[in-house]
Amino acid sequence: MQIGLKTPSDGTNSFLGSAIASLASALTLLIFLLIFFGNPTPGRAIPAFARKYGLPCSACHEAWPMLNVFGQTFKDNGYQLMNDRDSPIWQNPSYWPATFRMTPNWHRESTSQVAIDTANGGQVPEEVTSNGFDLSGLDFHTGGTLYKNYSFYLLPSSDNTGAFHFETVMARIDNIGNSPWFNFKLGKFELDNIISEKRILTLSNEGGYYQLYHFIPLGDSNVFGQMGDNQLGAELMGHSLNDRTRYSVALLSSNDGNVNLSSKNAYSGFVTASQAFDAGYQGGVDRVGAYAFFGNAPTYTLTSYGQPVTSVGNKPFNREGVFALIYVKKLDFSLFYQHGWDNAYFATSTPSNVPLPPGAQATSWNGGFVETHYVFNPQVIFIQRDEFVRMSQQAFNTTPGNNSNINAYTFGFRYYPFMFSRAGFAYHAEYALVQQKGAAPLTFTQLNTSSVFLGFDFAF
Amino acid sequence: MLGTVAVLLLGITCWAQQTEYSEQQRLNMESHVGNMTGHATIGAPIYKRFCIGCHGVVGDGQGENAMWIDPKPRNFTIAIFRCRSTPTGTLPTDTDLYDTVGRGMLNSNMPHWLPLTNQDRVDLVAYVKHFSPRWLTEKPGTPIVIPPEPPVTADRIKEGRAVFQKMECWKCHGVTGRGNGPSAATLTDDENRPILPFNFHDSQRFKCGETDAAMYKDFMTGLDGSPMPSFADNLKPDEAWELVMYLRTLQPEDTVEKQIAKQIGLKPLEPNGQLPETPATPAPAGNPAGEKSTNSSGTK
């Protein structure tokens, strides 16, 4: 992997820049040629469940991995079609509900200001741009029914060095009392976000997540209020037969999904409800809903002989907002709004067993994003997202009002050349830019980070 | 020589134009359900997204997944459909197809497509119809009339068992209704593929719906394309309802019929054709008239 330090006097980097631009152009051209002169076949499916049911992957996914309304219903039914052929007894015994997904790629990362060490022991801010071929992490999905109305999901996931952790581990019981309104799951799972970050269509370092699902103001230490991270807990979820109306209530340990009771007796809750309807513009089923994520989380960690024992000093936090999915023929829009609030102890990174600094107060912010998809057909999708976070109250009144504000822009497209019910493949191209006020080290000015990402995303 | 070539070219051109015309004509296909109108051209991309893997590009039931699926996907090109409100041998109504898309087919890979919008389902129906030229030349049959369901009584349930015997339902469905009758292993569908009779102990639902009226309809219309014939010429309406009541006693969940059957000690048939004797017992207490709650369509 090449690393270039871009400075005005560095002639090498102008050559490097040209080389990068040429490579990026060539790859982009290649992808476009493959799209427009390739031999596309009708769009089909995602592997594990598609293999079981023989449905095209486009049946469940607007463009995999993003679910459409039918896929959401299938998921909400506990990975069942509800046709009395869901239990594994109906499958060939050799069937294993397993899928792996990975994305070899070329990407370029640029950061406008990095604190670079100098020979005399100091630091200077410099722009750093790195590019080269790379790997994504590996997702190894297994999931499905254990029996009628009993299902599981197990997702060992690695980073790109091969270090594994359990991203999702859960078992669920569905249709309790023969009613779709009562489904219960226990384990580590994604919060019931209809706009799912785990099924996001963008993959780059800067564009591969929703800022608001992880946002913490600068200087804030509340890592527990991240609704984009899978959490440990239990969830009761219910829905109407056609999934138009749905709700869920989850009780979670406030440990950000980390095992071994890493926080002491701290719990949070996530509740959401939504209603779908047909606005009559074709393209899909529209939906509006609201959510709230609230609770207590620790502010410091007890240690024994220097080793962490458990985290204590619980203080409150909350995130709440609304969301919508709107379909207009081949266009659709995912809309999301959040209001967030963190206790002053989090806001100032102060352990709750010491006094707050003078003038310290809770932080709050508002933010939102609009993600637009143009689904040319089930095999070609264009993606664009604008996301904004605006602070409404800083931890100290002396902090500039726009400190921590974020503007994030992402553009991308995915092309699925041959999808069928046994495997998936996508050409992926993406550009993302994130700007955050006050985040630059040393200068505390705006930090700009960007990603260019070209890859082959495959699943089998 | 030149004349022969010219005639051949003319013939080919006419045939091609005719084919193209027919395809275009079929793409103009509409469907009507309630006050909704579906269009085949709008249904085409929906079909390609959701249905093509099983039912195939040309609707012949030969999608890429068809070889792995049992029962096999429906072949739309011959326009023969199991679940209809119309007499056997006739085309179903648009509403019949719309309901099937929304309900799915029990014990098959066809899920219920209720999550789609109603308009999507109507458009899909129009596109499904476009696969067969029958829809250009024939009209759907007239839906059968379903009389109101009479109250459930022990006598009617016993009569239903007698009908089960008389109509020889047990030959396919088995004396206990488990789909294991003596003919079961020999049954084939209209495309000569092996097919299993329905096992009434499997589910509270039926192939074409979960209401009593749906089952009544199955008897009177038959399930075209399968060995299940129409009994419209052989069964009186009362007999059909009695058969419904008897078959409800076989299903896994608790029903009024099942309670009554238990109280009267109703036993399965004897395959030699003799009905086992059952002591006459009145309807259970708390349900003096033996009535069950139904609406006008017989829905429980």
C-alpha cells in the first residue's frame, strides 16, 4: 500500500497524484464498460436464504444488502416465508444456511490535517493521503430457522487482519401465541433500525456508516449511545401480518455490545414504531416511524492491579428522532432525523466520582440525513447521501457553537452483473467526504476526510 | 426461384408481425380488482424482481430455481390455476389471481406477497395473464355461489364423514386424512409430475385459503391442474358443508368441530367401506345450537 505525504514542494506526489488519477479513471472506465457492454442477466438473490427458498435475491433486497419491504417482512417473521415449509426438516439435510461476504478493493483515504511527528520532537499538521489495494473485513453469516417459529442468527466477523469477534449472536421465538405481534429475541443484535446501517449500500471508510448512528461531540466520552453498534440485550417485536405496522422494544446492557459484563448494572432501552402505507407513487411501500434510545451508561472504570474490573458511575443519555422511507417510481429516499443529549459528565469526559469542571453542562445536538437511491433496475443502483449534524448546546459556553458540527456527503453506485440465487457479486464505486468543525488536531479547525473506494463486493 | 424466396420471406415477415402483434396485444393486458386497474407493462419489472427465479422469463414455470422446488412453480402459459372461484376448466377471475398472490400457496415455495402494495399485486396479475393467449380469446368463468354455512352439529359432522367415504376422498387423502390413501403414490399433476394429496393434519389452513368458504369452494371448483376434481355435479351444497365440518375435525388446532367429534367419539373410516358406529350425542353444552361464528362469506 502506498502512502504519500502531500506537501506543496513534493514533486514526487504530483507524479503519484497523476498515477492515482489514471488508475482511478481506468477502474471507473472499466466498471462503466462492464455495465454497459457486459451481458447482464435478470436480477436474482442473496445466498443463504435464497438457496433455501429459491427466491431471487431481488425479491428481498432493493439492492443487496439493503432490504425491501418483502425482505423486511421475511426478517420480521423470523426468516420465515410462513408457508409451513420453513422448518429445517423440509430442507435437504446437506443444506447449511451459511454465507460469507468480503470486498477486495482499491481505496484512497485523505485527511486534511494529521499531527505528524517531526525530528525535533514536535508535531506539525499535514495532509496525508494514502491509497492502494486492500481488503475489507469478513462477514460469515449463518442464520435461519431451528424449527417452525424458532430461529437464530450467528455472525462471526473479522477485521481485515482476520481478527474475529461476534458481531451478531441471537436466538428468537416468533409468533408467540400464534400472533405476529409477539416475537422475542435474546443475544447480541442490531437495534431495530429500519434504515439499517448493517445493510448500508456504501462501504468506504468515510461513507460506510451513518454519522448520526455513532455521533459523539468532540470531548464527549459516551461510547455507549451508538445506535449503529450491535447491542447485547433482549427485544420484543411485533408487526401486522403484512408488516405495515410494526414496533419493537429492547432492553440492552449499556456496554456497547461488549461481553463479560463490562459495565456494572447499566441498562438502556431502544423503542421504535413505524407505519407503512402506499402513497401511490409506485416503486415501493412508504413508511414513517419514530425511535428513542435512552438509558444510563458508565463514566469510568474500576481497576484491580491496573486491570479493568467493570465500569461504573452511570449517567443518563438519550437519542430520539423520526425516519421515513419514501418511494417515487425508481427513486427512493431514506430520511432520518435525530436529537441527541448527553449528560455533562459524558460531555466533559468526567468520571462521576469527581466534581464537574466549572461551567460544565450537558451537550445536545440535532442532525439528519437524506439518502437517495435511483434503482435503474434491480441490478444497477445509484446512491447519494447528505448528512448534517449541528450542535445546539456545547459542554462549555466558551466552546464555539459550531464545534463538532459535521457535513458528510457520499456518492456511489453498485452494479450486480449476474446475481442469482446462489451467490452475489457487485461492482462498487464510491466517493465520500466528511467535514467536521474543530476536529483538526493542533489547529482545532475544520477537519476534512475523504475516501475513494472501488471494489468487488461478493457473497456466497 | 425468386418467387419462392419472396413468398417465404413474405410468410416469415407476416408470421413475425403476427407474433409481435400478439405479444404487444398481450402486453396491453389489464386486470381489474375492485376499483384498481393493473397493467402488464407496469407489472413486468415487478415480476422480474420477485417472480422470475421460479416462474421463469416466459412464465412457463421453468425459472432457474424450478428444478430445486417441489411442488413446481405454476406454468402461466397454459393458464390453468388451482385456486379459483370459477367452475373447473374455466379461467379464474382477476380477483382469484390477486388473492392467490396475496395469500401464497401453502406447503410450497410460493410465499404470501401481502407486503407488496395492492397496486403492485394487481399489476402482477395483469402481467401473469399476458403469458397465455387464452386470456385474449376466453373470458373468466362465472364465480360459483357459496350458500351460507349451516350451524355445526354432530349429525352434520357425521354426515360429512359419510360424504368423505361416499366421494372416496380417502382413496387419495387417506382414511384419517393424512394424505396417505392407497392412490396417493400414483397421483400426478397436469404435467405428469408426482403430486401428494393434502394432509389435513398439517395445518389449519388450506391450499386456497383458511376459511370454511375457501374449502367449500375447493370442492365445487376443483383444483385444476391437480388430481383434485370438481364435485359440483356430485355434491349438494349441504353435503359440501358437511364435508367441510368433518375435515375441520382432522386439523391440528382446536375447533368447534373437533370438540364435538371428541364428545361423540367420532372414529376414522374403515377402508372396507363400512362406517364405524358412533353413539348419537347432542351438541356440547354451552353451544346448544352447535352454531359457530361465521360472517356472510363463511369466514371464522
